[in-house]
Amino acid sequence: MAKITYVGHDGASRQIEAPLGLSVMEVAVRNNVRGIDADCGGAAACATCHVYVDEAWLARSGSRTAMEGTMLEFAEGVAPNSRLACQIRLSPELDGLVVRLPASQH
């Protein structure tokens, strides 16, 4: 199990404990986290699970793939720490991960 903290654009946070191997997007959808739309269901074919990975977790969460970077071109407010939540899989190294949600997924 790993804990993830989702911080909304309004500053409200929610911590969820989830099984290893799930994506950050899957955990959000299963737990009704507001602000993660996940329109494509995790296929990296949209950018509606855009999150900002907290700076302290960037190295451990991995790098963007080329496909992920292409999809993020369609997101608003992309920053160097932007990722698609469907592309981040929970591992023991990510226990305590913090992600922030953008104001909009459109």
C-alpha cells in the first residue's frame, strides 16, 4: 500500500491509501477525487488527469514519455512538474506522494 495526497486547486487536501501497482489516476477515480476527469480511462489519450507532482517527488515519479508530453500540450497551465496521473504507477518509493490538481482539466 502507498499513500497519495491530492491537493485541490483550492488548497484542500485528501490523503488516500491504495494498493501498489495502480496509477495515481486509477486511485483518484476509484475514490471520487474531484478534479481528475480521466476521460480516456488511463490510455494517455487525453490530458484530463493532469497533475502537478510536488517538487520533492519529481525524481521518484519518473520522467514524462514522449506520448505523455504530446498529450500535455492539450492541457492548460502545463509546468515542468506536470504529469498525466495515468502514467504514474504506485510503488513503494512513492509512498507519501503529493500531487496538486489544476484549476481545470479542459
